[in-house]
Amino acid sequence: MFKNHLATGLTWLAAALVSGMFAWLLVDLLMHGLAKLSWAFFIESPENSGRSGGIGPIITSTALILLITVATALPLSLATAVLLSEFTRRDGVFALLIRRSLDVLAGVPSIVFGLFGNAFFCIDLGLGFSILSGGLTLACMILPILIRTTEEGLKAVPDDYRLAAAALGLSRGAALAHLLLPVAVPALLAGLLLGIGRAGAETAALIFTSGYVARMPDSLLDSGRALSVHIYDLSMNVAGGDAAAYASALILIMLLLIINTIAAGLMKHWNLAKV
Amino acid sequence: MSLPRADRRLAALLRICALPVAAIVLLILLFLARESQPVLQHVALSRFISDASWHPLQGLYRLTPMLAATLYATLGALLLAAPLGIASALFSRYYAPPLLAAGYRRMIELLAGIPSVVYGFWGLTTLAPLIGRLHPPGVSLLSGMLVLALMILPTVALTVDAALAAVPVAYIRSAAALGLSRWGLIGGVALPAARSGIAAGILLATGRAIGETMAVLMVTGNVVQLPQSLFDPVRTLTANIALEMAYATGDHRAALFVSGLALMMMVLVLVTTAELFNKERRHV
Amino acid sequence: MRLFKKTADTPADKLKTQTAYTLGPLQSGPPCCVPEPLIRVEKLSLHYGAKPALNEVSLDIYKGCITALIGPSGCGKTSFLSVLNRLTDMIPGCRVSGRVVYGNQDLRHPALDVQALRRDIGMIFQKPTPFPLSIRRNIELPLREHGINKAADLNDVLQRVLQEVGLWDEVKDRLEAPAQALSGGQQQRLCIARALALQPKVLLMDEPCSALDPISSGVVEDLIQRLRGQYTVVIVTHNLAQARRIANYAGFFWVRERAGCLVEFGQCKQIFDDPAHELTAAYVHGRRG
């Protein structure tokens, strides 16, 4: 009986501790960052190494990087997920190889992606420190998430549809285009948002691929500073940059929160519809 | 399986698109190996442990302090995060009333989405000074452990939660029918049944901790030394790469790629082991 | 196979019919046709991986007739049906051997245009499978895929098949409504309409009524009877009374040595009233299975 009570007590204590840490973090950020938040902050360019002014060009760079990430990763992951789900045997060698390599890819540290991106995109392909390099590197990073979610979405579509479509003489491509993919769209979207959320939080991979330049970028081959990199720079390299860093961190968290909440909502909606 | 012609073309097109995806891991390993070549040609691997210190400009490549820092920080983070993560999962699944459980789980999911740079930033501005008041300088192995623990806790909590959810309801019901107390049920039935999922989750969290760069870079002080106490500033392998890549050339740069390869190997081992645990779970 | 041998009705037979477990009066139905075999199956065997499912089944499907495949669960009747429209191609690890001749084509030839085959040989599944689309789109999708694109043509076919299955009056005002909002019986009739839209020669039906309530079941059964003559129907059914009511030919499957096999095949009247094999007799009289 004592063990039972002890376990209950410890569990509640642990939960309280975790909640407390989370609350502490959030309150701290809000307290220090809310003051500096304003529309001007969102739009203006940084001045005085970012101590004053805003984060306008940084938001732009971040958006451009994420755009490239999505544009690259989406078609590749869609193709791979469709291949794995509809055209290969579930236990075949090809599928196994791809799945294993995706598992490993999911575990690769972000700094290693930074090294790879630097060596491959920046140097070998000659893109230099650019938004393009950063976007392509991040695309490699989020492929496992996108593929996994899309594949789950396709697997959730009942086999009845596939058999009925085949019995009517529809080709697999037609069945995919008209039946399977439309039903799996919520899962696709959820995976996409999760991927964007992961990419938006990335820092180490971007430092060596898209660089530090805090100006408004003119082209995709310009170097651009992402929001997460900006926070890093302000806190580590700029004395007195803390206030701006707090505000930027708040904006980043809010954006990611919105994205992740929509993704979670979509997954829940899709799970209910799966019945 | 004989496919109609249109489908065969589609399958071929899909295979072409999937090829880069399959190739990326190999490409990463290839590039790491290639960039490490220059230094590995005249520096034996053993020297990365046995050299006198880490002074690449003088041809000394001792990685041991960094390796030690990475391992200590990871271990410390696991010691904190594993029990708390498991307890969090148990809390939301078996102890808390439904509304509170849902809210708690939501909070953990939010924690999982916070970028590492924000954790590092908070650690730098709030946690480190607090520790500094206890024992200067504040940025230390301890702050690294604490921040890492906070970061990997959601991973542990969410994977353990999923593993517990997979325990067949029948087990729980029969245990309850036998009159087991709540802890008896959890400790005797649920946790053992979910143990491979829990192990896989912990391995995953370990991989994350080892690979974490920004947060540890910001709170550990970045001094290359073997830590004698928890309050000593240290530099992890990942932070080392991040800090020195910017200006490293030639052999120095290649040495950093070597440490990148080492990280890659560690992660590979962890992922493979986690896979084995997942396989075992499927047979159960 | 005692196809053409007429057995005289002895008083003993009449007694058998009266005292046997009553399956209902055998309706003779319209004389089905000149019994011309449309599909000939010779020594068909099927394996799922290492597990045998069918062992050397040989029978003929006669044109314009309704052929019922009866027998307990697990005898390979559904597997047999899946071979006829090459749906077994979609099952990994499935190995088929033997000869199946449709018309004058070898059905199992790898170079056969399977999509065209499935236009000729349609299939209705046990669980109604309307697509998550509108009623109209359900029927138009396969038509478009097979090349019929003009709106006028599509509308004609739509009306024709819905009238054929008796759904036109029920749904003509809500063709854009989701098909999955229909009742079970309506959904199954929609699936039949969808298959009929492709103007098949053969319809394969895997227990089409078993997932339906009795009234819908009756409506679908009447529909199947109306298809006789114009279409060739092969229907798998557990419902012996149903088989007796609607079938011209019946094949009785059983499990032997852990694989399905065909025990007896013949005219429906003969299978039910004067089976050659004692196992068949035991099954149709309710003593086995």
C-alpha cells in the first residue's frame, strides 16, 4: 500500500516539476520579450547589430528558406511515399532499404547536416552561403517526417477502395489521383506542417549554409539570416542584444506554436475520419 | 505483379524521384569521409585520443575532452529526463483526470516544438546565472545537463506514452480484475509490457542529446577541458564543430569533419539498436 | 458431370423433396440459353505463399446463366472468383497455375490487357464499396478512365444503369449527394450500376447480399435475376436458399487436405435434388458445413 502511495506522490511531483519548468520558461520569455514586440519590430530592418530596429529582412529570409525547403521536399517525399505505399511490397528489399536509410536520416544531428550542406551545396555545387543552400539542406532534414506521415495517410485509406478501383479496370495512377490521394490529403498537410515546424526551429544546419547576413535578400543566391540564427547571434555575439533576442524568440515560438497546433488538429481530425 | 503500361511508367518515374531520397544518407557519409581525408592521410585515428591537446593549428587533435563532455552531458541529461519523462507519461495516462491529462500532454507536445536555440537562450540568460550564483562561472557542464534534460524530456515522454498506449487493454483490465493496486498494475503489467518501446524511446532521446548543438553551445562555456566537476565549463563535440567551422581551413577543417563522422557513427549505432528493440516489440 | 442426363422423378425423389430440409420451391426460371461455355477453367490451383488455397478446380461458366458457387467458408470460392478478373495480381505472394480460357483468350497470359479484361468482367464485393465521391462521380470515374468523356454520353449511361438497378427514381434528384450517405442496399445497387456502366459480359459477385438487411437483400436478389440472359453472373453465396432460387448452375466447394477443391458442378436442379456426391447431399440438406 505504501509503495502505491509513494508512486502516486512521486508521479504528481514529477508532473508538477515539469509543468513548473515549462511555466518558468514561458513566463520568463513573455516578461522580457513582450515589451519589445510591435508591428514596427516585425517590419523594420535591424539596426545597431540588431540591438534596435526590427527583424523584417530576417522574417523574409526565413520565409524564403522555408519556401525552398517545401518546394524541394514535397514532390520528392510524395513520390517516395507513394512508391513505398502503392508500388512496392511491404516487406520487399527496396522498401526495407529506403525505410532504414530514412530512419538513419531522421537521427542525423543537425550540425552534421550543416557540414554536409556546406560541403555539397555551398562548395561542390557552388551555391555559396545562400538561401538556396540553406533551403536544400533543410529539405534533406525534413524528408523523413514528410515521407512517414504521407505513407501513414495512404496506409489508412481502406484497401476496399483499391480493390474496387482495380475491379473497375482503373489503373493505379488513376486510383491514386482520384481516390487515394484526396482521402490522404489531411495527413499530407499535417506532415508538411510538422516538417515546416521542424525546419523553422533549425539553427545549426543553417549557420554554415545560409549564413549570417541580416540584410534584405535580393535573390535566392544571397546569404540570408534565419530567425533562429538571429536569436543565436543576438544572444552570443551582441552585448546588449538580449531584449531583441527575447522578442525574436517569442515571435519564433508563436509561429511554431500556430503551425504545430494546426498540424495536431489536422491529425486528430483525420484520425477520427479514419473510422 | 504485372502492371499495365501506364502504371509501369508511373512506377519508373516514382523510382527516379525516390532515388535521391535513398541516396542522401550515403551521400552524407561519402562527403564526411571525403572531407576527412586530408587529415586522416597523415594523422592516425588513435592520435585523436592520444595527442596532448586540441590545438589544430599546431597539429594536435585530441578530441577526448570534447567526447567526454558530450558523453557526460548526455548521461546527466538522461538520468534526469528518463525518470521524469516516464513519470510524465504515466501521469497523463494513469494518474491524471482526463482533462488534466489532455492539457498536460498538450503542454509536452508544445515543449517538443520549442527550438533548441530558445532553450539555449533561456539557459544562458536565466539558468546559467542562477548556477553561477551557486558556483561561478555558471556556464558549465551542469547547465548543459539541465538544458539538455529539458529538451529531451518531451521525446521520452511522448515515445513512452505511445508505448504504453500500445499495451493491450486486455492486460490492464485483467490486472485490475485481479485486484492489483494502481502501482501494482503499472509496475507489474504496463511498464514491463511496454519495455521495448520505452527502451527505443530512451535510445532515440540519447541520439537527440548527443546530436544537440545550439543549446549546449550556448550554456556550457565552451572551454576545451576535461571536466573535474559539474561546475566546470566544457565544450561538446557538436559545439566544437559549430564554433570552429567558421574559420577552419585545411587539416583543421578536415579534423572537424572527422568529429562529424564520429557523431554520425554514434547515431548510427543508436538508431540500429533502437530498431532492434522496435522489432522485438512487434513480435510481442 | 451429369449435365444432360435427365433423371426421372420417382416417387422416392418426390418424397426426398418433401421431407428434406425445406429450402423452398425450386424456381425453374426462364430457360437460360444455349449452354455455351464462356469461361473454361482447367485444373486451376492457387497458393498464397506456401499455403494452398485451391487444388485443381475445373469447371465451365455458361454464357448468360447464373452460376452459384456454394460451400462453407474457407473453401477458396472468393479466391477462385479473384482469378477470373486477375485481381489475384494485386495480392503479393499469390501463385496461380492451370488454364483459364475466356472466349478464345488465355486469361492468365502475362501480356493480356488486364484493364480491358476488367471492363469485360466486373466484380461486386461483399461489403458495398462506393467511393467517397458523389453518386454521379462514382459512375463517371470508371467511364472517364475507359475513354467516355462527353457529358451527354455520360448522362445517358448514368440514367440507363441507375434505371437498370432500380435506383433512378430514388436518387435522380440528388446525384451530387455523397454516395456513402446511401443505405447499404442502395450502395450495393450503386456498385452494381457502376460495374454495369462499363457494359461487361460477366459479373462476378462475392456474397453481394450477406452484408445487407433482408429487405435490401431481396431487392438486390431480384436485380440479379433480372440480369440473367443479358449478362453472365458468377455468384458466391452462403445462402443455399438464395442459390436454389436464382442459379442455373451450381458448383459445390469443400476443403480437402487443407486446400479448397470443387466437389461437384452441375445444373442447379441436379445439385440440390439429386447430387452425385454424398458430401454434396450432406451439405445441401444441412447435415454438414
